[in-house]
Amino acid sequence: DEVWKLQKGYKVLEWKLYDSYGIHSLMMQSMQIYILVEKKYPLTPPTLSMMLEKKLQIDYESKMTYPLCKLIKKQLKK
């Protein structure tokens, strides 16, 4: 919705969602814009348990893996 409000007179010729890739493609008169779609994939308790049983190793310096490990532990406690 926000994209539509901010287009300020640009005529959108075509808008496609490539769902398998998570990308929106906007074709306008003078430009083409690609927008990435953020998705969250629910992890089932069996999957979470399997990840921990396999002794998932993380680098505490990593910005992505440490929050993932915290999320796994949090989901398993529920």
C-alpha cells in the first residue's frame, strides 16, 4: 500500500509477484523496480529438535546465526 501512495504520478504498466522467489516487479514508463519480499517460515517442533540434536554450531560473532539459534530455543520452549 505504501508503494502505491509514494508513486507520485508514475504510471504502473505492470506489477508481478514472483512468489517462488519472493520478488515484486514493477514496470513503469521509464523504469523497472524490483522489491524483495520478506518471508518468515515457521519451524515445526520436530524440525527445531532435529536442528538442536544435530548440535547446530554457530559463530557468536555472526549477525544472523546467533538470533536464529535463540529463536529455535525460544520456539522449543513454547
